[in-house]
Amino acid sequence: MDTFIQQIINGLVLGSMYALVALGYTMVYGVLNLINFAHGDVLMIGAMAGLTILKLLQNVAPGLPGFVQLGIAIVGAIPVCMLVNIIIERVAYRRLRNAPRLAPLITAIGVSILLQTFAMMIWGRNPLPFPQLLSSDPIMVGGAVISQTQVLLLVLAAASMFGLVMLVEKTRMGRAMRATAENPRVAGLMGVDSNKVIVATFAIGAALAAVAGVMWGANYASIQFAMGFVPGLKAFSAAVLGGIGNIYGAMIGGILLGIIESLGAGYIGDLTGGFLGSNYQDIFAFVVLILVLTVRPSGIMGERVADRA
């Protein structure tokens, strides 16, 4: 039972980061009918920007508590990622809104490679150590162990998801997003500025990716220029698993994917004597994804917008 609880905790931590990135995918797709494959690299930019801010803080104010430094790093990384994503939308995607669907897809892959190249030029190609800012003393939960960094990650992810739901469902901008996702032309006739809605969508998705990026570095203590590719791919899979275009589906899909990975690596790895252990944990998540989409192609909570994929 202790092993089961531990794997569930690990899955929730991993799944929370997937969910934050998956929300960016599903929001952009719901509003713009576009898969932004560069979104995983926005997570990488957030981690790199957070590390740069932390280095500046340690030189300017080394006596700050660790959680304050981490909070400042997250707050500082968010506008950087938002600016990057807004530039991507303005330069790479805006002119391709009415182009054949293959054109934005190829452009997104190109933007991803471009961001990785710029990051390699700025921060180097070697992995960079991310400072451990919170206490490493373990917190016991029913025989399982969780760190303070992981607790903070879960809290930030839950708060971010709740804030996004409130924004989408209770604010004027949220209504504009839902209207644009439903029918952009009719929304425009009702006075909705689709350009502002799309820019806001990219900015919000980037903010969530920034939180995930900084906490990814804090949790794994190492970052590098190509770190966004695999999390981005898995987050996209989580969005598809939950039902792309549905924010609740992205949350559920991300957390479910993380739990599947952890349970698969833990239990199936033990049953196979380590042959299918943590090094092959990607297999379990994608096998389940294939099975779910075979039975329900629109995903677990797929909406009508998913039919446009």
C-alpha cells in the first residue's frame, strides 16, 4: 500500500505539470483550431528565465528565503514566456489562420526548433543545475514521501487550474474566448475582437507553461535547452486524451497520464524485474492513449470542437 500511495503522489506531481502545459495546447486549439507544437519549448524558456532570475537574486539578495526566491522566479518567468508566445502568434501564426492546415503545423515545428536553437545560443548546450531552494526534508504521507517542492508544485498547479476555470467561466474575457471558440465570425458580429482574444489565449497558456517550467526545474534540479520536447509531446497527448478543446479534459488527461506513467514504471517495472522500469515509462502512457482513442477518438471529455482535428 505504501508503494501504491508513493506512485500516486509521484503521478499527481508529474501529471500536474503535464496538465498545466496541456491547458495551453487545448486553449489555443479551442480558439484558433491550431496545434502549437512550440508550446513545450515555452516551458523550457520559462525554466531558463527562472534560473537566470535566481542567479541574479543570489547575487543581489542572497539572504532571501528559498520560497521567496522561487516565487520571484515564477513571477519573473511568466511575462517572459507571455512575450515569447505573443511574438510567436504575431509573427508565425497570424498570417496562417486561413492557410491549409499543414502550413501552421510545419511552422509550429520550425518555431520549436528555432526556440531550442536560441536557447542553446544563450544558455549553452550542457545541462544546467537548478538550485534547491526549499528544504529537502521529506514529508511523510501514509508511509509515502513527498518533498516541500512537490507540495508547492501541487498547490500552484491546483491554484492555476482553478484560476483558469474562474477566468473562462466567470469573466468577460472568458465569455469572449468561449464565443470565439464556438463561432469566430458570429462572435465578431457580436463585438468580440478575435485578435485580442487569441493573443490573450496565447498569453495565458504561456503563463501556465512558465509555472510548469520553473517548477519542473525545481523538482528535477536540472534543465537544458531541449528539455521542452518530451514534456510538450506528453502534454499534447494528455490534451488529446482528455479531449482537446476542453479545459477540464486537459486537466484530467494530464493528471491521468502522470499517474499511468508512475504506476506503470513502478508496478510493471517490478513485475518484469526492472526490464520495463522507469526508463520505459513513456510506453505505458502512450499505450493507454492509443487504447482510449481507439474506443473514443474525441477523448475522455471530447467536445464538438475536437471534430475539427
